[in-house]
Amino acid sequence: ADHVVVDMRYLSGGNPTPFLPLVAALQNDLRVNRPGGLTVLIGRENVSAATVLAAIFDRDTEATFVGEMTPARANNFLCPCTDITLEQSGYIFSVPTTRSGTGIGDPRMAIEPDMPVALSSVDYFGGRDPALEAALAGKAASQ
């Protein structure tokens, strides 16, 4: 492959560690890790682990980011967390008890795309994906 598109738009919280081998593989492949060789789709659903992963892609690769800015900062907290059970519903919430940075040292409040592409309701209900279309058409590669 000489152009790879990684779609992270609906990746949210959790642990970014399982994705680090993917970042490393793309980082180490010079056919892909070059300007125009790697496109990462980001968007409004990206929080927590997804913003950490986006920051790592940004730091460690030549990726072009396409889509919408992330709604959360990249230097997010990692738990120690406490589980709280709501008595009436039985739902369990995990609440952070301390705030500690991820260690990636990224002060940005969000990850901004290199190529902003918004998703409108007309696109959504029409079954169109303008960010993916731009990435696949190679428009992102020329940015």
C-alpha cells in the first residue's frame, strides 16, 4: 500500500494501548509514513483514548488529519477510578479519583484537522461521507 486511511471518527474512550502496534507499523513503513501516504479521519466523537491516539499519530507519523476537530484535549487523564453503583438503576459509573496527564505532553485543547470536512445532516441522511470521500479521492494526500 502507498496510501492508508485510518478512520478513528467513532473511536472514543478506553485504553489506546491495543492500537499502538498499528501506529508503530505505519510509522515504520516508509511507503506510508510520508507526506500524502497516511490519512487519519478524526471527528466529534473522539474523546479520551481517541484523542491520545490522535496525538500519537500526529507526533509519530506524517499523517494528514481530515474531518472535524476532536472535542477533547489530547493530554487527557488516566484513572485510578472508583466504581459507583446507582442504587435505583443498578448502573455502574467509573469516576476518576485523581487527574494525571498521559505523559504525551500535548497542551492543545483539541486536535485540529489539516483538512476540515464537516458532516452535515444532508450528507448524513443522504448516505454521503465527505471526509472519507476526500481521503479516498486523494484530496487529503495533496494537502
